[in-house]
Amino acid sequence: MTSAAPVARVGGLTALAGALLAGSLSVGPTTGSAAELAGSGSDRAGAAVLGGLDSAAPIPQPAAVAARLAGPLGDPVLARPAAFVIDAQSGRVLLDVRSRIPVAPASTLKTAVATAALTTFPDDRLRTTVVYSPPAGGNARTSGGTLWLVGGGDPTLTASTAPGGYPALARLSDLAAQVRAAGITSAARVIGDGGLFVGPDRAPGWRDNYVTDGDVAPVSALEVDAGRSAPEAVGPRSPTPAAAATTAFAAALMTAGVSVGSVATGPADPAAQRVAAVYSPPVRVLVERMLTQSDNDLAESLGRLVAHRRGLPASFTGATRAVRDVLAEAGLPVAGMALADVSGLSIANLIMPMTLVAILRAAVLPGRPALRTILTGLPVAGFSGTLGDRYTTGDTAIGAGDVRAKTGTLHNVSSLAGQLVDADGRLLLFAFLSPAEEAGSTKAALDRAAAALTGCGCTPARSTTVAIPPAASRPPAASRPPT
């Protein structure tokens, strides 16, 4: 590798980030097998070159890519992973290892629900409301009566009263202040309604410890701080998030000067009058947060809301069908897709590695600007989200700041799907999915594969030598929760 390669790569990344923020991201026309990856429609023809990258940079040669990744992907800890790598601009397939065989994706599946949400309602805000029924013979300014807290599927609704912060989340304290401003000084009953979502609150294939370990709350349309005991708390989630949210709202009401009698959960009276409402950040901001932090509660809520918008039940069954249908309508490959949830927590989920890369390419192509949030939401190696503490060792550091990828980790799955700029300045898209037992060493091995790809000047005229230490010399990494 020449000494100028790192400078070219960083420059390309900087320009790519600028293009994403400016909304000018586009690529040239597809070739070869790229049409299957890009989806249907005419949005590919005659498009400009990807802003900030050199369209004349040499495309990696498949044989060279295969040779470069043979060692990292051949690491026994990965247990024969599936792998798929393409050149983003041309769509040329650079590596294909069982890409058409559906496998368990873990949280890389979140790119699918992100696509569905951004296609369906990218600028919508999720509304949480309070409705009121006065006591018999009274009115809205009479003490007593019943207040219902009606969930709109926003798990980021928070009990925090701290000022500022990004994004600006919906707050229980604001709801309580609006109730008091409406002239209500007491409520005989406060009832929480999470009935927008239906069906089981846990999916087939979810492990019993997911809730107690704090990986996800039972799915509900009414949650506060995603079922956590306090904002940003860690540890177990509430097994009854709607009840916990209602109790937290009652506390906010009392702080606002509204006395409260009993607290319960149940359906709101359709004739009750709305007296307060708060709104989440736009869905595109929630999607970005979901991808960066691998937020399971947001993923499941967004999937149900897509289903609801499409006239399907707001359940696991409706969400999985809705997500698959949106992908199919976009012309993305969905053969063999079988989903039990949309967060990727279920070991019963199956998807082709090719589909994950096709989703990423749809976000790069012109004509679907809303999908660019998928790219900006991907964790950055060594800097943010679920990749923030990775790519710090000598054999992976070359990928820090370059690799942007969605992680996936379950008991029997470790995966990584994302994008990077190689040593020649080509934007590459990849998916690596390992069926190995969850371990820090498995994630480290995937990171070595992506790091090797970032250093790839994989053309006949380029040296592609980057030292990758043998497995015995690599330090182990600590095991992490599902991501």
C-alpha cells in the first residue's frame, strides 16, 4: 500500500459525510447483477457519481478480494461465515459466499425495519395523548373524573425532567403540565392505555432472560424510557411497561399539582376529551437512534406502526409481514425471508445476506433520499454506538472511522453489515454473518475481516499487504449483550 492511501480514504469519507448531510448522495448506473441488489424502478439510470468519491478509482478485482479475506473469514472462530461484498457504485459482486442462503441475521435485521419505516412515514412524530372524562354532571374543570394516558408507540417517552438534550424527547412532565393548565386539579383515576399494539408481547425465539437482562421490554404501545426503572438506567426492564408508565405519569401529575386517586391500565373511553399531547422526534431521527444504539424497543414499535399504517394488525405477525411487503415493493430480494420479529432478537429469523447488502445499496442509490438515514445511523467503528469500543487493536485500527456497520449478536449469531471506503477510494458494501457461539472473539474476528477490506487496494497494480496478526496473538474481547 502506498503512503497516500490513508489520506485518500479519509478524504473520501469526509466528502461522503458531507454529501450525506447535504442530501446530494447519488451513484452511477448499475451494471451486471446490480439490478437485483438495487431494486426496481428507473431511479438508477443516468445518475451522477457518488459525491466526494472518485468514479475513476479502480474497482477491486473479485479474485483479489477473495484472497485478501480468505484468512480473516477463514478464522475457525467464525465457523464458516456467509459473506457478500459489492462495489456500491457499479453493483459489481466482489465476494459471494452463500449469499442466497437465508441465515439468522441478529440485529443487522434492523436495517430492514428501518427501510420500512423510512419508506412509510419518515417525517411523522409519534403522539402520546391524555384524554379526560369528568365525573357525572361535571366538566373538564371539575375535580375528580378519569384521565387516560394513551400510548402512541413511542418507547422514548421519558420521565426525565432534565432540560435540553438531543433528540428532544416527549416528556411526561409536559403532559402533566398541560393537564394542570387545562384546569384539572384532581383525578379520581389515572388509567394507562397501551391497546394500539395487539397480540403477544414477546416473540417466538426470544430467550426468557431478554427482559430481566435489560435487552428489551415486553412490547407495548405505552412505555416510558423503554420500560427502564429510570431514564438511562441499566438492568432489568419492567415486565408490565404500560403499568409502569401509568405509575410514572401519576407521579408527574402530582408534581404538577394534580392529585391522583387510583392507578390502573385499560382502554380509554372513546368519548373522552383530549387535554394533552406530546410528540416524539421525527421517525427518521428515531430510526437513526435505533440503528446506532441497536434499540430493540424502537425496532419493534416502528414495525408495528408500519403494520398499522398498512391496515395490518399491530402485532409481531403484522409487523413482520409489513416489513417484508415494503422490501418486496421496493424491488429488494426477499426470497427465503422468514421473520418472527423485526428487531432481530429471535433466533427464528432468516434472511439472505444478499438482502442486507441490497438494503444498504438502496440507501446509497438516488431516488430514495429518505433511506439515507440508514447510512447516517450506522455505528462508526471506534467512535459511536455499538462499534464505539471496537476497532481499537493493532489488527483492526485501520478500520476505525472508516467502517460504518450495523452489528448483530445473539447466542448463536455474530454479524456485521455496512459500508467502508477501500484504499483506492471505492465505496464497498458488505455483510458478514457467522453462526458461531456468541463471544468477544467472534466479533473481533468480524472486525478483522472488515479492517482487511478497508486496506484493500485489490487491483493487480496495487500492493495489498497489511499485516494481520495470527489468532493466537489477538487479545480476547469481552462478551456483550445482544446487539
